[in-house]
Amino acid sequence: MQLIRFGAPGDEQPGVLLDDGRRIDVSAAFSEYDASFFGGDGLTRLRAWCDANADTAPTLPDAARLGPPLARPSKIVCIGLNYEDHARESGNDLPEEPVIFFKATSAIAGPNDDVFLPRGSTKTDWEVELGVVIGQQASYVSEEDAMDHVAGYLLHNDYSERAFQLERGGQWVKGKSCDTFAPLGPVLTPRDSIEDVHDLDMWLTVNGTFMQQGSTSNMVFGVPTLVSYLSQFMTLLPGDIISTGTPAGVGLGLDPPQYLKPGDVVELGIDGLGQAQQRIRPSS
């Protein structure tokens, strides 16, 4: 069972991708995949409902648009330089503690929605990342208990306008938060459906050419460490997302650097979390 949301942007309804490949509508029983759902043991209730009702639940049409697989969280916390090879290609030493920045939730988009270059963009880049979804409120939790606060995982392309991020002063958030710069999904996979979150292959292509091929086994700081660490500085609420960093192969690290232009097609995936495709469009 994996969580999906379907429908027009801003009007998505909750659904489920079943193990047999069927996509069903669960909106008759669940209003939304939001903080109340995750914090209220929603995954357990959803499994029980599917066991009893999946055979008679409405099936989604093949053409149904998939939106982000959870409603807008209170925050997206991103981790920088969390893969050794990416830190090297960026010209940085490995961090002694996690590098933290935020991404605005207004950047969230569906997994296959178009990505629009912001006005004035010259260096928009790609980053395939594992997103960790918080299930239970986390404040001052230990690494030993951290995974009890995780609901599941999803695919995130952490689009970044490098000129805004690195050349305009201030914090990285400016280059990370443009509209459509956080496509999520297609699915949210529950934690217990992933055997080892620290051994998942991940990849990204631009126009069919592989740019990133890595594994979550190369993270500098693993999921329990990140959840515990962040909870020392802020309360993580149900539905919040931790985006855990990207492996080598971003456009910034190429020689010469390569950035996205209108018409480019980016595809990406992580084992167990599905794959997504975004077409790059000019600024609106």
C-alpha cells in the first residue's frame, strides 16, 4: 500500500496504490493526508479500511493526474552536502554537523507537473533526493527512538536556482523556494514497506542522459541521526518533510556547469518510491 493524491492542482483527493497495481479512491473515508491524518495513526486506519473495502472502492482512471502524495506540510527541512561525492563536486569539506536550510511549502508540485523557471533564472539545477515524512511529533528525540517518528518516504526533486542560492547573498532558501521547485511523489511509501532506507538506489536523467546515479547508503548523516538532530532545534510536526540531500551529478558540479532550459525533460526515481518526470517551461 502506497499513498497517492489525485485530481486537479489544489483540489486533490486521497487515494491508494495497492500492491496489485490498482489505484483506488479513499476519499469516502479519509478527507486528506495531512497533519491530522499522520498524527492520528492514519496509516493504521487506512490499512484496515483497505483490507475491508479495497475490492469495492472506486478505481481511478488511467489518465488521472497525480498530485503531491500529502497535503502541504508545515515545513520542508532540507539537508545540504549530505553525500560525500556531492560535497566534493561542490568544492566543500564534509560537514561536521548537518547543514540545514528550508524550502517554502509554496514550491510543492505534483510529481509529473511542469517546472517553471523563475524570472531571471540562468542556473536552475536538479537534485534527486529522498524525502522523509514525519508521522509523530518529534521534539528532543534520541537516535534510538527517531524512527518511531517516521511515517514514510517519498521522492523529491530539489530544484535549485544556483545564482539565487549562491550569488545573491543571504540564505540558500532563495534559490530553493521558487514556485514548482518541489515536485513530490508519485507515492508516499510507509516506513515499514522499505526494508532498508539506507540502501536505496537513486537516479536522475536529463533528456534521457543519466546525470545522477547514487545510493542512500552514501549519506553522511542517516535518517535516525537527522530526525534526532533536527528535533533538538525545532519541533517536527506530523506531515513535515526532511529532504536528505543529493548524490553527485548535479549541473553545478559538471565541467563546464550545465543548467536547465525550456523544453528539457527531467526524469528521476528511487527504489521503492516510484519515478517522476518534469518538463521545464519558461517563466510565466
